[in-house]
Amino acid sequence: MKLYMLALALVLAGPSWVVAQGEILEQILVKVNGDIITKTDLEQRQIAALRQADANFRPANDAELKKALAEVTPQVIVNAVDELLLVQRGKELGYSLGAEQFRKIVDQIKTENKLETEEAFQAALKQEGLTMEDLRRQLERQMLVSRVQQDEVMGKISISEDEVKQFYETSKESFTTQPQITLREILIVVPTSDKGVNVAEDDAAKAKAEDIRKRLQAGEPFAQLASSLSEAPSKANGGLIGPMNRSDLSDDLQKELDALKPGQITRAIRTSRGYQIIKLETATATKVKTMDEARPEIADKIAAQKQRGQMRQYLQQLRARAIIDWKNEEVKKAFEAGVKAQADAAPSQ
């Protein structure tokens, strides 16, 4: 942590500071409509981003840390500014976290984390370096962001029948279930050596497999015989294999199974391992969902696409109306790089 903070301090040096009674308290990186984002704010977000990308990230030196910071900082500072704009917009709309709502959220946190007493809850807060007021501010910020996103963007999205039809027709393969099968096997291994296969041993294995097949045809349970006589690892599960895609099988085995109905068995098939008897347990054909069956999934996918695009446009509008006063040129450049990366990654309209 000390290495992180030392290198971050070097990277983020700048001229603007919060001063109280002649004492320097905090460095300001940017003012957004009068609200500030400080060096400490950005550092905390950078560290969180690095650890989210790799929980075990530990830079070997300053150069490695600076390289990692250069990769995450553009998106981090864009997210910080956008979050602040959404919080400000939420306050403009009159949203707030009421005392009763906050109490219910705290109760839920206690329940989910099994914090049965107030003392345990306060200890958990202290461990996270938070006060009750810190927690309330964090929760209110999250609530404001969520409410604005829902009311100003997501709640206004509509999906037409034509859009559903077009999505279905162009993505029908994603609503197609591949044919699957479940099998059981009994394997009688034919020993091999440097000299190849001993004919007598091959004949003995074949005879044993044929005898087992007769017992199966006489009605003995396949799973029981597989457990007691098979030499395949699947014997531990009664010879069960699958379910699996039919395409995962060899062409020769697929031809053998084509002649079977569920419950039927193959002949004793000679394979590279020995003699194998296969039972077809279940088989499902290729199935394509109808548009009505796929409609909820289609609606979710179209809505997600629209939400991303419209949220991006909404944030662009908030940024355009905002008074953003940069106090650190390097951080400003990182912000501009992050905005450009977002624009480049956005699908064409």
C-alpha cells in the first residue's frame, strides 16, 4: 500500500489544494459544477481498479506501477466525473436517502453479514475504516446514481415488435439447442505391449464382451454390470457418460447410435482401448426456440444494448452542460483519453 501511495503522489502532483486555517489538507484535481474530486479520491479509485483487475497485483517497481496506472486511470477518472454528475442530477431532481430507507438498508447489511449486535456492526464499520456518516454518504451516492439511471434513461427505453423480430431472425442460432445424448458404456480392455496385441487376449476380451452383451439382452441392468465388470473409469458411475453434444462423438460412433432408440445397446465395438458396449440412455434433437419462447431473452438483450447507448449519450449531455474546471493537466489528459476510448469502443449508430 505504501508503494502505491508513494508512486501515486508522484504521478498526481499539481498546484491546487484545499487549505484550512493555513494548513494544507487536500489536493484538488478537478471541480465539477463546484464539487471537487481530490487526489485521495482518485488514488482510492485507482487502487480499487487495479485490485479489481488482479486481486494479487503487486508491482515489482515504480515503472511497473506507473504502467498499470496509465492503463486504468483514463476510465477511472471518467467514471469519477460521471458519477459526480449523476449524483448532482439526482439532487436536482429532489432524490435523497430518507432515514427509514437508510435504517432498512443497514438492517439488511447486518442480516447478510450476520452482524447480530450493534457492537458487531460498529466493529465491522471500524474494520472498513468507515463511520456511520461515511456509510450513509456512500449509500446515498449509490442510490442517487441508480435512481437517475433508472428514471432518466432505463425507464424510458421501449422495444418494438419489429425490433424483436429483427433480432430473432439475425440471431436465431443463439436460440438453437444442439442435439445432446447421454450414454452408458462397458469396456473390456485388450492389453497391448511393444509387440502389439496378442491375438488370444483379443479373442478372450471379445468373448467376454459378447457374453456381457447377452446378459444385457437377457435383462440384467446395464449400470449394475458396468459397475462390476467394466474397465473404464466410468464404472464408478454405472458407466454413465454425458450429457454431451452429439457432435463430440466420432463419426463411426454416431453411425452406430443412429440405429438405436433410447434404452437399446450397440454390438461389442472394437476400439483402440478394447471392446466397448454402448447403451443410448437419452437423446434430444436440435431444437430452435420460437420467437415467443425467446421473447424474454430477446427483450433483455435489446434493452441492454439500448441502455449502454442511451446511457452514454445521457452522460455526454451532462458533461456538455457541466462546468468542469481542471486543476491538474495530466489528469485532464487522462479524462480526455478515457472519453475518446469510450467513443471509439461504442458501436456505430
